[in-house]
Amino acid sequence: MLKSSVTISSFICLVILAGHLKSIAEKETTFLTVAAGERDRRETVVSFNSPKGSKPGSYLLRDESGKAIPLQIDARGQATFVLPELKSGATKKYELVSAPAGSASGGVRLVREKEKISIDIAGRKAFTYQGEGELPRDDIKPIFKRGGYIHPVYTPSGRIVSDDYPPNHVHHHGIWFAWTKTRFEEREPDFWNMGTGSGTVEFVALDETWSGPVDAGFRSRHRYVDLVGGGAKTALNEVWEVIAYNVGKGAKPYLMFDLISIQECATQNPLILPKYHYGGMAFRGHRNWDGKDNSIFLTSEAKDRANGNETRARWCHINGRIDGEPAGLTMFSHPGNFRAPQPVRIHPTEPYFTFAPSQMGEWQIAPGSQYTSRYRYLVTDGPPDTVELERIWSDYAQPPVVTISAK
């Protein structure tokens, strides 16, 4: 009887061992092939749907020479890495491997303090997201209080290029989104000019935050509240996804991040947006830049402050002196955006601009649909470099193509 039990036990062990060896033999190795396309690539952010079965976390991409670069997979299965360099027309193959313990340190770091988010890239301050927000001065009326915007925004050298609650336009807030002329249920709330008391934009919640070797970011929620007649009814719900990337380490440093806004109707009634010259995704520049001669503008179509207002552009750059040195910010409007290339509002004397699709005529955000808009931000020291801005635009508009294979 004992001999029989031993024999059965040995047989079971052999079956388990055989299954384990078969599993090892059948385990696939995943490869990524990156195609540069028609442009030279350098420090290019590449995102794609991760291989089936991949878990969120940090990985490495190892090339044929054995050199490895970090890859990051988020909770939704989006994989992102920074392609160091690849010539036009070329391809490069990588093997996806596990990252050793501790290799995910450094990179892009997010720090949360209640409803405020601060992000630094490779140890350099990048920007702060103001959730609830707060009034910075006693002379500002409570009606102007709002949250859900980005300020301050820093250059690589640490200079602040944005402004918040400027004295002549206290409703301007660094990087912010607001609609101006609207119709909602036969009322006309103004979510931009908050001093009218007809509308406001409120922070709702921070839903997710993350840090990593490739990127860091967050997802937050806002609401557009109709206040006409003393009531308070939400017209739009909005989600922001903001992602900062571990790039800009070359001879001309820069800081770069993306902002995606997703807006949906909060009721069964649309938000109608009549033709108007401003309203949308906006930027307010440093207070030192106020005044016609204290800042310059440049668009992708080589337009400036004098002739760029209400023209369509792929990107818009603003620049001025801070501590005696030039610094600037560029906003790139994604080619998939509504009415792209979107028209831009450039103020004739103040340091602000906005991409304003309503300039092209009336439209609406309808119930049951999403209005999604995407923008990329580049923050730099020094004067604008058109060649570099076009390189960043190309990477954003037509990124490299990734093909996944296994064997």
C-alpha cells in the first residue's frame, strides 16, 4: 500500500513539473517595433495600447545592443516611453522586459497637498494645479473665487511665466478653460467673466494621481454652473487629464506636458455656443508682460500680435522678459480638435491668448456626446525657436507608429 502511494505521489509531481516546464517554454517574449515615419525623432513621447495581459507599472525596453529605456503602463493600459532618437524612415526594435527593483525612481514626481497638485520633472519644478483655489488678496470679491486651473507654470531655470488673479483681469488664471457667450435653457450664463455673477467653474474632485520614470499626472473633475437669476444649475461636467513628461534634457532644456479636457452636458439640454471672439482653453502670462510692448506673440503661421488675432493656428507662443531674461510658453492645439486648426484670440495689450473655436460660428455641446479637446504645453527659457517648435508639433500631431509582436 505504501509503495502504491509513493508511486502515485511521484506521478503527480512529474505531471506538475511537466506543466510548469511547458508554461516556461510557451511564455512569449514581447517585441516593439517603432517606425519614425517621415521625420527625424528626438526625445519623442510615444504612447500606445499596451500588449494584452500587461499589468500597470514600470518596465524596460531593451534594444539589440542591450541598452534599455523606461516604459510606463498606466491603470487603463496605456503604455508610454520616450524615444531617444530615430532618423526619418528608420525603424527600431525593442524587447519588453521587467524593470529591476528600484529602477522606477526619479523621472517625474507628483506631490499632492489636499486638493493641490505640484509636479516636478527630473528635479525641476514644472507647475501646480489649483484644485479648490483661494483668493490671494483681500480686495478680490468672493464671486471671483474659482478652482480647477494651473498656476504657477515654471521654465527650466525656475522662472514663473504665468499669472493668477491679475489686477486688471482677476478672472484670468494661468492655464484655464472657460466658455464666454453661451445659451443654456434660454439663459445666457458667462463662465469666463465671473464678475457678472451669471456663471462660474467649480472644482469637484481629484480622481487619480500617479508618478513614474516616464510621466506623472492626474485626473480631476470640474463643473460649469449656471447662476443666472440667483440659481445654481450645472450645465457641463468636465474631466481634465494632465500628463507631464520626462523630456527636455538636451542643449536647449524645456518642460512639456499635455492637457486633455472632456466636457459633457449635465442635463438633457445642450450648451449652445454662439459666434464669439474669445472663450476656450486659455493662458495668462506673467504680470511683467502686461502692456503692448512688454511681450511678443508668434503663431505657427508666422503671425504676431499685430496680425495674428482671429487667425487659425496650430500653435501659439508668448514670450517676455522675467528677471531681465526672455522666457516663453507655447500651446499646441491638436489636429484632432474641433475646427482645427483652431482660431486664436490674441489680446492687443495684455499677455493672454486663447484658442477659440466659437470664432468660426455657432455650435453646441449636445447631450449624449463628449466634447474632447487636447493641448500640449512647452515652457522654455530664451526667445522662441521656430525650428524646435515645429519639431515638437510634428511629434505631437504625427507621432511614431508602434507595432507589437511576440515569439
